[in-house]
Amino acid sequence: MLSFVGIAPHPPLVIPAVGRGELARVENTVQALKELSRRVKAAVPERLVVITPHGPILDRGIAVPAADLISGDFSSFGAPQVKLSFRLDQDLLRLLEEEVEKGGSLSPLVPVPQFRRLDHGAAVPLYYLEQEGVPLEGLHLTFGFLPYRDLFAFGQALRRAIERCRRPTAVIASADLSHRLIPGAPAGYTPRGAEFDRLLVRLLQEGKVEAILNLDPELVEEAGECGLRSIIIALGCAGEGARAEVLSYEGPFGVGYLIAVLSTEAAREEEPPGGKIKPNPARLARQSLEHYLRHGKLLEPPEPLPPELARPCGAFVSIKSLDGELRGCIGTVEPTRRRAAEEIIANAVSAGLSDPRFPPVSSEELEHLKFSVDLLTPLERVRDFRELDPRRYGVLVRRGGRSGLLLPDLEGIDTVEQQISIARRKAGLGPEEPVDIYRFQVIRYHEREE
């Protein structure tokens, strides 16, 4: 049976022996990979399917190793002592071949005799899974350059094979997103790289599979990604209404690293015991304000919390009318509480009742309002405007005790100059006054459409 579906990136520098001094720059990714691995282990899989973009890629087929065991190390990245082996499950492979044949027009599985080494696309997530004690046995698949709908259908065949296997099986799609996020990125820079990443992450969170299958080919090409096809196979495997719970997203080296858990809509919307909703951050914000208006006290955070809400971070809560007019926005740049959930609860109440620009929200208004939450990454000092991008980064300007902040990706804010100018005005600082400038990124959550 299918017990888990996840998305993981594959930068070798997240391997401690490879990354060394650079490891701190991808700390969010490292911690999320550990969390993903813990969740995989909790699903108690007996088999593991890894889908990678870095094995042999075929024009018309899905490549699988011809050997029973493939091994590899990180010698190409300066760490030959880090070794991994992965054993192929021939019974699961046979079942998958049968399901592909039943599909008629599905692309075939193609054993590749020279395919005997474990590629880094698979090895990076497997490293963290092995550290957590997950058995490295199952299927190693490399997607082909096939139409997206064929890959989605292949994912559906994979799920049928897993269900027939009757052994708990986890599926991991190895996928780096755009390689063109910042100047100096591995594949060069284009603002469309960040546009692609934002769009794909949002569509995954909203469960809009059809929109993913119909992504603009020019946007995908310009983004320079190497994982969309892995993700599409995983979506086919996850089933109808699959949505992503994002554990982490960042791109400090110009490549987008996404860690996410895919689950069906039914599973994500299921109400846990006790009547508390599963805490989507934006829904938690709504519930927090509603609870305060009813009872006059702060909501207790629901338990258990997903990892993005269990760690400390700054958070902004925005409230808008259904036609998009701002109704309140309050946030904290850096954490003031032990957990992000507590930050959201307090800031949601403040946004609804204490934003000086608006009258307090009433209980009667709630059904006519929509909530969003931005979880902030730590501040980074900026010394060159080329390090900024108003679509990707928010900014904080500071001088002495005065500061002004602007969130990223706001409508009408298209240039760095606009962004800095508005942040200065919010701080009460003139255009020529010296300031310290900081940047940050956000993961933005909206309430899911019913």
C-alpha cells in the first residue's frame, strides 16, 4: 500500500561532508530534509521508490537499473567516504511493468545495463532517509522526456502497482526547482525563475494538478528546472486532489530547494479528534481571531503542530475583504514567541483588532474576510541592490530605533527602488538618510478554497 509521497531536492552541499562551511546557508533545507525523513520513517515503509532526474534519461521511456543493487558515493563532490547502496525490488518492478502494459499507451520501463551507479539526484534524499533508519530497497526510476500527461498516467500506474504489492511503500520525487533565481546562479539569472518557483509551489499547495500539467512551456524552459517531471509522476501516484504541505523552500545559491509532503485532499481536510482543524497557517489565523472575539482570550495552539509551525519564526497575518481590500495587517519580523503557531495566533488577533489604520473587525464580518499568513526567513544584511528582487525578497530598512518593512511580491511593487522608497517612508526616513537594509523571504499561505 502507498504510505507516503514526498518531494525532496538534491543539492550535494546539504551532505555535511560536502557542504562543510556552506551548510549553515541551507539550514532550513537540512532541517526540513530531516523532518521529511522522520515522517517517512513514521509511515513504516518496507519499500521505497525514488524518482530522479539524474539517472539515464530516455526520450520514450522510464529508465530503471538492470542490476539488483546499485551503489554510489559523493567522490565527485569531494566526499568519497560517504557511500550508499540501494537494492532493487524485482517483485515490485514486475508489478509496475504489468500495470504499464495494461495502460497500453503508457511509456515502457527500460532496463539500462550500464546503469549501475547511484546518481546524486537519488543519493542526496536517500542519505537523509538512511540516517533516519529507513530501509533503502525498492525502485529507482528516472523520468523520460515525455508529455506531462504521460508521466502523470505513469504515476497512476505506479500507485496501482504499489497497492497490488501490499507492502507499505514510500515515494520520493527528487526535484530541484529553478536554477536561475539570482545573479550568478548555475544556469544564469532570469526573473522568470522565481516566477516559476512561486507559481509551482502555490499550485502544489492548492492541489491544482490540471494547472501544473498545463504550465506555460516557455516559463518552464526559462526557469531551468530539473524536477518538474519527478513531481508530476509523484502527483499521479498521490492520487485525486493531491495537495502539498510545504516543509521548506529556499534558494540561497540560486537554485530552488523545495521539501514537501503530498497528500490527498481528503486526508488534509480530515478533522482530527477534539474538533480542532488541522492547522493550515491561514486557517489558524482565522480560527485565532474568531476564538478571541467569542471568548476574549488567545487560542491554545492545536497539537500536534506541523514542523513549519513548531519552530520559531517571524510571521505576518493579513486580512482582506473578499474583493481584495486590506482590512488589517500585523506581523513580527523576528520571532517573539517559542513557536510560529503562537506568533500567528497573537498576530491574527492584533491584525483584526489593533491595526491603527482600520476599525476593529467584528464577528459579523468574519465570513466576508479572507486571511493569509507569511512565515519569514531570518533577516540577511544587504550591501548591494543587486541582491534584492521585490518579487522574491521582502525588505527591512533600519536606522537607530526606526524601521520600515515591506513584504515581497506585492501588487504594484515592481522595482527595488519602489520597494526601498516605500519602506523608507514607513520608517519615517528621508530618501538620502543612511540606512541598514535587510532582506528576507516568505512562505505565503492562503486559505484553501472550499
